[in-house]
Amino acid sequence: MNSPPGHPTLLRHHVARGLPYPVETVLELPATAYSVEHRDDWWIVRITSTGEPVYMGPGPVEVFVSPAPF
């Protein structure tokens, strides 16, 4: 569970050849459940316990707890 409660985990990433600002996606697990890998221009976000990727693409990428509840 994220602290404070009610503040979801967000994944922030850029869109290649797309929007000029980052996109934020709500993730289901606490922020500590994810790992971020950076390989050259490619970024991978995985669920640490299973190794399942939830994002693979251009970066930079950030996984964080939302500053506001929703």
C-alpha cells in the first residue's frame, strides 16, 4: 500500500514521435512493487516479484506515488 493511503502509483513516460509532454498511467500495485530498467534508449518497467513487464518503450520513465489522492 502506498503512503499516504489513497494515493495511487503512477507510471510517467514520454511518447515517441507523439505528444510533447509525458503521459501518466495508473498502476495497480504499490510503487515499491515495480523495478525500472534502462537499456540504451529503451526502458522497461517490471513487476519485481514476477518479472512481468508493464511498460517497454522510450524514456525516461518514472514510477512514483501520486501527490494527490484519486
